[in-house]
Amino acid sequence: MSNYITEFETLFRDVLENEDIVLTPETIASDIEEWDSINHIYLVVEIEKHFGIKFSSSEILQWQNVGEMIDSVKAHKEN
Amino acid sequence: MNKMNPIFSFRELQKKAKNTTGNVTDIRVAVLGNHTTSFFIKALENQLKVAGFNPSMYESDYDQIDITLIDRESELYKFNPEIIVVFESVLKLKDKFYSIKDTESQSDFHKTEKDIIQNRVSNIRANGSDAKIVYFSYELIDDELYGNLFSKIPHSFYNNLWQLNNELITFSRNEPDFYVFDINKYLKGTENYRDYTALINSDLHYSIDTFAKISHFLAQFFNAFKGHFKKCLILDLDNTTWGGIIGDDGLENIQVGSLGIGKAFTKLQKWAKELKERGVILAICSKNTEEVAKEPFEKHNEMVLRLDDISIFVANWKNKADNIRYIQEVLNIGFDSMVFLDDNPAERDIVRQSLPAITVPELPKDPAYYMPYIESLNLFETVSYSENDKDRTSQYQQEAKRKKLISSVTNMDDYLKSLEMKGNISPFNSDDVSRVAQLTQRSNQFNLRTQRYTEKDITEFMNSENHLTYTVKLKDKFGDYGLISVIILEKKNDNTYFIDTWIMSCRVLKRDVEHFALNKIVEDVKNKDINIITGEYLPTPKNKLVEDLLKKLTFENDTNENTYILDLTNYKSRKNYIENE
């Protein structure tokens, strides 16, 4: 988890153009000012590109926080 | 992608745009769509920044095209866009189509949609906007309800899309300032251009990187609107225009046409020839002995390009950057409007380093890929075409001959004499009205007072008792310049004429056309028993060229610094080498 969280953090900082973003598994969209619905789409695309995976449409709707997003990535990477 | 024309991903583009500074050219763009356009607008804004613009963007509310266009008070019209982009997704159109229940109305779908488009354009104009309208063509996707029978089924959706695109093209042909931007050619070959997950979850009809790619080409098109487009193609010869080295291999062994991989070079030559017909100037820049380099153009029967297709032919052993500077000087166009094709990476590099503004595509190693690669760059984007564009090649060929002559004479008088110029100065006549009006509209540099006139105004001057009007036409031994100067004088009182307008084309600077014209004007005014001509210089940011015109023509300063007076009693005819005809 710790490796993924760092990679996520780097990616979030780059995509949302804010170097001060700090992520924990519990972080949710409302914790980060730039993380609005439009940027969420952008983030999902960039996470997929970064990890070389493709989320399913229902997966994307189920995430509650960063931890669950990372779980999704892990599940794709390990299968 | 290659380094000359990289197409950035959405994220790369965000970063590139952030690093642009000092953009001063404003551009105001409105986007209306029937789907989520926020990423498209962001990408377009970024592309425009990267292209050097300072963009202002307007985004209509989600799927509110018609209500926005009908409402005169809408934010759109307050925004006052220079360009309105209408970008509709076919997936939305499909929902609309499926909601039609009878096949007859389905068959008419393309007509109904065409009426909607026309109506939108009428609304834009009726609400006072003269923006250029850039309308996206419809993505051609088959819903596969009728498979390959679609062409026979008028109520097939796919059939309607083809017809609707045709309607759009037909409508565009005669509708001023209305352009069709074809999305299909940019989607072709784009991997995963639609992200179906994002489509279902977020109504995102194209992937964000697709938006970045489309907006790259849209920004190129807008660039052409703003007057930035390519005017000249410079070709290297050996292994670019033909295969092999003419100096070593000889006329029989260069590859063009049927020999070896000659077909690849023939394709490039055919393309260059079509560009020339469109009005793009062709030039040659090659390290070769001139006579040897010209031989294939004269003697090889499979060469598509011939010497008379080439405006400037430079073959010598000098540095290519210097030779291109010479070409630029003769043509008098910006380096940013030139494209240089050369197979040799070292030569490309030298040119790029000395002349960063010129476009130097990174030609692939295999000539089979020259044309597909060049076409993918869309180098010659344009927003206007007229029949006259075709004459450009001969005009520049003449200009190149003049340049050669001037380098062979030692003083200006000899040069002017040797040009064997013939001039014609006459009052306005009805055949010239539109050209005269056009000159008053377009000339900025050699323009004493920058008064803009319509054809109606010009006709009134032509018929006025109170005005003296002149057009000057010039030719020399190399060719005919046509109508190059317009002068209008207004009678102010019983003893004075005032120079209302004096315009000349910069192509004939330093030929003493001004002297030729003034001699005739003075003669006419004297014949009317009038002895004074007054004049005025109205400065603009562009007409510094003529700030001293009247002084040089021996006018004396009047009461303030920009008004002048010429007393004709002591006028001495001014020297020039233009023969009156």
C-alpha cells in the first residue's frame, strides 16, 4: 500500500497541479480543493495510463476513498 | 510523434501551456456542444496558448446550443466571439434519431438537421455576430442496423449521417464565414479515441487525449484565420525530389517514375505540383552545380516538376541556411511561412538552428513514408483560395529575375533603365473599381492617409466634378505588375487641390513611380489653372514608410508638421525611367 500511495500522491500532485497534496487511504474528494467532478475524470484517465490498466464502469462508481482506488489498481495489476 | 509537429496528450499540453509567456495576440473563441465540452475547451485554450495566442474562451451551458443562439441577450453575444465552434456528438444525435417513430421522418432526418444548422447560422447573424463559424462534421459511425445495405435504406441512421455531412458541405460552399471542420480524418488512426467507461459515467464523448489532438488541428486552422499560413515550399533535390544523386548517378539513373523506388518521389512531386497550382510558391535549394541540377527538370521525361513550376532555383555549394535567406529575400515573405524538405538530417539541423521560424519536417528515412508523413502534418492549412493565386509562381519568377539583374549592375540609374519600365496613368475607369476599392481597403504601408473606400465610394469619385482620380499601371521587361497605385485629389477651392489618397503597392517601391505620377498630376492641375497642391500625412502604426513622402517630392511643410504644400509655379519635372504608354 505504501508504494501505491506515494505513486498516487505524485500523480495527484502533477495532474491537479498542486504540490501540497498529501494522500492517505482515507482521503476523499472533498478533502482536496482541486478534486472536482471534472478533474475526477481526468484523474481516472491518468491513473489508468500510469498503471497500464482499465477500470470497469461500475468500479469507478463504487470508490469511497483513495484506499479503495488503490485496491482497484492492485486487483488489476495482480490479475 | 516527431519533434516538428508533436501532438501532445492532454496532460503534456497542460504543462506546455503553463510555460508559455508573452502571448499578445488576442483570440476570442466560443464553443457550443451537445456533450461535455469542458476538456475540449481546456485543450483548445492550451493549444492556442502554445500556438502563441492569448485566448479568451466561452463555453455554452451543457447541451444548450439553440437556446444560446436564439437569445440575443445570451452571454455568448456579450462575449463577442471572433470564432464560434459548434461541436455535436453523433451519439447524441443517434438518441434523437431513434426517438423518431415513423420511417418517413427518419428518412428526412438529414434534411431536418440541415434546417436546424441553417437556422443556427441565421440566428447568429440576426443577433449581430459576424464571428467565423466552424462547424464540426458528423462522426461517421454505423449503428449496424442495416449493415452494408445502408446505402439502399433511406431511414438508416448511417445513411442519414453521410447525407447530413454532404448537406453541411453544400451549405458551406455558399455561406460566407462558415467552415466545416472534419472530425473523421482526425479520429482515423487515433487509438482508443473514445473511452466508453467515461462515456457512460461522465457523458465524455471522446477521450481527453482525443480532445487534445482535435484541438491541435483546430488551432492550426485558427492560426490561418489570423494570417499565419505557409506560402512557400522549398525542396532539396537528391533523395528528396528524386532518388539518388544526380551529380554521381546521372540523368538515366536517378529514381523517379518507374525506376526503383521512383514512385515514392513521383508522389511527392505530384503533391508539390498541386500545391503550386493552389498558389504555394515552389523553390529549390540544393547542393549541386546549377546546370547539373536543372537537367532532370529539362530532360527527364518522368519528372512531374518542370522548371516553369519553380519560382526560385538555387543550386550551389553554399550553406543552405544562407541560400534560404536569399530565397526569403526575393519572395519577401516571413520565414514562418516557409517549409523546407530535405532528406539529410544534418542539413535540416543547420537550417533549423540558423532559422528557427522555418518549418523543417523530420522526413522519415524510407521515401515510401514521405507523403503519408507529410500529409499527417497538414502543413498548408488555409482559409482562402482564389483563382488569382495560381499566377503567383510567374510573379515570383519575374521577381527572381529582377533580383539577379540588380546584383549585376553597379548603380540604381542603370538598373532602372535596364528594367525598360512602361507606365500608364489614367483616371478611374469602371473596370478597375473593385481593384481600386480593394487597394484602399488592404494597403497599410505605402498609404498616405489610410482612407478606406467601398466600390460605391470609388464610383462616386470617378463621376465627381470635384475630384481628380488616378490609377497607375506598371510593367517592365520581366512582366506585368498590373494596377499598383491609386491617387485621389479633391478640389478645395479655386486655387487648391488636396491629396485625399495616395496608395502604392510595395512590390514597386524604389522605381520612382511616385515621380512618374506626380509629373502627370502637376500637368493636369496646371491645365486647370490651379497652382497649389496640399497634402497631409496621417500616421498609423504601419505607414511610417511614407512619413517623408511629400517632403521628398519637394512639398514644403505647412503650418503643422504633417501638412504640406506644393506651389506648382516653380515645379520641375521629376526624373524617372518610366516610359508613358
